[in-house]
Amino acid sequence: MTLAARFDGFADWCVGTSPLYERLARGVAGDAELLGLARVVPSDRSPPHVLLAAVHAELLRGVSHPLSTFYPSVADDPILVESENPFPSFRSFCLEHEERLHPILETRRTQTNAVRRCTALLPAFEFVSRLADREPLALIELGASAGLNLLFDRYDYEYNGDCVGNTDSPLCLSAAVRGDREPPIPNQFPRIDSRIGVDLNPLDVTDLDEARWLRALVWPEHTNRHRNLEQAISIAREDPPKLRRGDAVESFPDLLEKIPDSLPVCVFDTQLRYQLSDEQVEQLDESLTEAGKSRELYWLSGHRPAPECEHGIVLELGRVVDGNSVVEPIAAYNQHGAWIEWVGLTT
């Protein structure tokens, strides 16, 4: 796929959810100079995500430019893209600040920490907890970013108007429940013995630049996502999650080895696997299966598009049964956590 086609494909993904990024991505797809700038992004990363986030980060940092007037995350009264084309301002910003953008494009990664995905993870963790006879779980998050989803039990939740979770939390995550099956939403959180995340470049929420990069990865019009992220960052700063720098696939066996065999383990990832090669995915699946043959281990992965669901992701549960790996869908959820549809059985 050509670089221009990648930007056009990204624009298609933005339809209906980010008019600003749709217009900007289409513009970049037809602009030779900006495509040249986007080629600075390493081949193992998504140029549309990284370029747009790099510009967003500079605007959040306070760089003065007419482009900022199109960003709801920056301007108090933003200009609507329906009334004025933002691309000329975007183009001039990129060319004027090319020297500053280069190191960001070369070093940063797409590490969106969509904390609202916890609305899908909570019933999934509860489901695993029931399978594990309510024993305390050891959590391992692969591709953890800043580890905000590891802190799922520090948040409050609302499903179709019903509240559960940590009612003292400043952050309430809401989701609509779709379909005819009730997800296993607990009255009390599953018990967690330990939790750790691994990422190629774990983000430290106590560092202002790294927290800004997290914000920059959230699309400018997504006001509620920005609000959720700000509150989750403030919660995490009180007691930051334990994170390890490393390749998720290669680090997994070592992380697992440090967990007592008596503890059931729940490994999870959301939107990680599309960033891995086919060989890495195969290696990860083999490692999970082999580990599950000798100890109680479950893995949750949200990475496949949900058929006939706009911006929907399938959440799969894997485990070893009678020596064989069994992976089955248990839920579909909106990529940003706005809704969940339970498709698995209840225990």
C-alpha cells in the first residue's frame, strides 16, 4: 500500500467521528511535500497517526499558529471544517515547523491509552474471575502505553444508567449495553493480586511531555475522551502503575516467570496486534498456549474488527482446554468504549 493510500484509508476511518482529521488526511494524501515529511515516520508505525498527533502535540504545547483555531482541544470557539478548509493552515504549520516535527516523527509511537475500553474489560475480567473460582488474578497488559487500563478498579462505571464500581472515583466511564445478553458486570471488582504492563516505550504520566503525548493521540473533537484521559491521568499520578520497557512478545515469558504458579494469570491487550508482524503474532500465540498448558492462564485480546459494527472491535478470550488452545469471542465493543455487546456465555 502506498503512503498516499494509507492516508486515504485513515481518512475513511475518520468519517463520522473526526471531520477535522478526515479533511487533513485527505489533504496529506494528495500533497507530495507532506507525504515526504510523513516518510520520516519509521516503517513499523502508522504515519497518519504519528504525523497528526505530532502536530496536535505542538499545538497543545502552546505553539501559536492559525491552525489552532480549528482544534476543539485547543481553541475555545473552534472553526468548523464545514465552513472553512483547515488543510492550507495545516500545510503551512507543517512546513514552518518541520525542524521541530522531525524528532517527534522519528521517535514517537501510536500509544493511545483509551481508558474507556475498561467498560469492556471490566465484564471480561469478571468473566475470567468466575472461571478462576474467584481467586485473585495477576494481570499482565501487553502494549500498556501509560498503564491506565491496568487501573480499571480505580474508576466508576455506568451501563445504561446503572452505576457500579468505585463511586468515590472522580472518573465515571459510561457505556451503552447492546444486544440481548447481559454482560457479567460485577457488583464488586474482581480481586487483583498484582498488575504489570509492558511497552516498547512506556509513558510516565508524571512527566508533562509524555502526558501531553497521550493527550495528542486523542482526536481533537473527542471532548469526552479528553476529559476521561485527564481524570485518569490525575488518578494514575497518585499511585502510578508498574510498567516495564520492552518488546511485549519477547518480554512475556520473563514477566510470567516472576508470578507464583499458584496465581491465575490474565494477560490482555487492546489494539496491539495490528502493530505486530505475522511472525510476532504467531510467536505470542505460541507462548500463551505453551504457558497455559502448565498453569492457569487466560488471555483477552481486542484487535479484530467486529462485522457490521461501525468502529467495533471483537474481544476474544483464550485459554488452554485439554492441552489445546481455545479462543472464542466474548464481546464486541466500540473502539473508544462507547458501547459493549456481550456475545459470550455467563458462568
